Amino acid sequence: MESKTGGGDWEGMEGIVRAGTGGGDCQGMEGIVRSGGREWVDNECILMHKDGNLELKNSRLGLAQMEEGSVLLRTELAEVCGTDVHLLHGRLDLVPYPIIPGHVGVGRVHTTIGPVCDVAGVPVLKGDMVTFLDVLDTCNSCLTCLVDKQTTRCPQRRVIGITCPARDSDIKGLLGCWSSFIYLPPKTKIIRLPDALPPSVFMAGGCGLPTALHAVDRANVKLMDRVIVQGSGPVGLLAAVLALQSGAGQVIVIGAPAHRLQVVEAFGVDATINIQEITDPSERLRLVEELTVGRLGDIVIEATGRPEAVGEGLSLCRNGGTYVVVGQYTDNGDVSINPHYLINRKHVVIKGCWGSDFSHFYRGVQFMARHKNLPWHQVVSKVFSLKEARKALSCIENLELFKALLKPHSSLG
Ligand SMILES: [Zn+2]
Ligand SMILES: [Zn+2]
């Protein structure tokens, strides 16, 4: 990682900026630099380039460029997730590199331009601790939105931290959470974190939560359903937790490695199966038959990203059961299955699940506030500084940690 420093003397600690010698009065409060009658912030962010280079970039950006109705957040915590690993390796389509990664984060409102309200119509005020829906520009004007009602597939959709290009000379380009400030364009859907919900607890749910909530909605879990979750990463864990809270009668999680399954077990699932220990899918099927007294899953949720999991997942569904595929976020290749035995004869319902919308995000925040006493501290494995972004990414890629967060404005590492 190389480091570049833009103009101006500055100190990164807590965003406090001290004046250089030139240009008038400057106040250290909240990272604002006042110079020549204008206001600026000194920002530090990670630029991710197409070749996988991560550049730590410092720049002084003018607040005057902000649009009416926009908000600038001073970042509290940002997530490092599997999506960022895919971005690093160029596995996602239509990514306008360089980008500032980080599609889910929490920050304190630093500046608002004009009146800005949250979705409940309550004014968003300086100092509020908020999060925001990472999806921008769902158009609600196209056939996909209006007729098909599949807003997560709207072609206009852009996602902060994924499909928004970074413009490092313009404050409006701070469209990613791996940055000491985040720019929220007008109409970004903002949610104030409830007072009782600490940012670190909210981020334990983080980006996996709306995705898992969408998947569990698609699964339509009913009281006493037997739910089998394939995958023990954040989405798998959260799908299991949400299934339990939706009244499932039994939840079984199949995944690896052991330390992730231990976290999953701490949330009260009924059983876990370690695929590194039970390596034969037919043996795993036998175990699930034993655990469910031969009934298999009313619902199976795939959250692995591994194509070969799909055939196995179908085999774990009961006759007439439901299979939700949410983990195949990138193209990991083809797989062959036997449609006679696994689909037609089983009479299964197969549902894909892409992205999430504001309802999943909003209810996810409410869920975390309602269930803040679950053992979320076991999920956030480590908090890194921006300078340690590459290390954080490799820990997630190698499954060394359950979840990694970045904390800008910190002197960690
Ligand atoms: Zn649309
Ligand atoms: Zn994510």
C-alpha cells in the first residue's frame, strides 16, 4: 500500500485539523478547516484500483461542493466483507475502478446541506449516529421496478462502495465507507441508530443482515419449520439467527471452519455439521436425516458461494420443501444436478435471492436493536485501521476471522 498526502498540514487524530501557517482562521472542531472564508475537511480513504492495488489517499476537500439535500458523515465503523474480497480480485461486473470500498458503515452526521430528513420524516441533525442504505438510484420508473416489482434488479441501481466511482478531488466522490468521511447524495435513505444500539453491535449484523433477512423472507419460515442453512459465514449465521427468531422448530448449520461454527452455536442453533470433518456429502445427508428423524428440511438456505452446494442443498429439502439460493453472488462456474430426483420428483420450490431493498435494511436495524443482547461480540473478530485494510481483507478471504471492521480516525496499527 502506498501513501500519498495532499495539500495542507494536518493531523489525523480524531479528525482534528490544525491550521497550516497560511490562510486565516482555522478551528480544530470536527475536522473542519476554515481557510479563505471556505470550509474544508481533510479526508483519508482507501482507493481500490482495478489491478488490486490499495492506495491510501489523503486529500483536502471543500464542503462548498456538497449538493442541496446531501449529508457528510464522519465515519465511525466500516465493514470489510466478502464483497470487498470479490472486488479486490475483479470478480464483479461493471465496477468503475478506482472505487472507495465499503458498502456498509456507520457514521456521525458532520454536515447537512439544507433540511434533510430520515425516512420517518424526522430531521437528520449534526451529531446523529446514522447508517444508510448503500443502494442509490433505484429508479422506480422502469419496467423492472414498476411492473415486475423487482427493485433489487433495477438497471439504474448503483451501490455505494461497489459501483460508484471514486473522485478524489471532489467531496461528492466519497462514495464508500473505507474513508474518514462518507458523502451521502440527496435522497440517500438514512436511518438513525436507536440510542440503545451501539455502532459496534449494529455492525455485527452489518451487510450480511439485510441479505439474510431477504433470504429468510423469501423462505417464508413458519412456526416449527426445520431449517437447514448451508454456509457459516455472516450471511449463513444471520439466516440461522433470523430463522430461529422467526419460530423455526429446528435449525441446522452446515459449514466450516470450526471457529465459525462455534460462533454459530453460541446463537443457539440446534446442530452444526463441519464440512471439513464430514467431507462426504452423502454422509452429511445421512446426518441431517438422523437429526430430522428422516424428514429433512422444510426449508434449506444456501449461503456458501460454492456451486457444488446447490445439488447437496436440494437433496436436503423434504418433498415440497423450499430452497433459497442467496450465496451465489459471483460466477463460480457451472454445476450439474439431477433434475428428476432433485427437482421434479421432490416437488421443491427453488427461489433465487438477489440483493436487498430498504425494507430489509430498515427491519435489520430494528432487529439488531431488539436483539442487541445476543452474543454479537463473538461476531466482530477484529477492528483494523484504514492502513491495515489489506490485512483485514486477507483475514476475511482466508476465513481467519468471522468479521473485520475498519475504524478510520484511529491510530490502530
Ligand atoms: Zn428501475
Ligand atoms: Zn458486504
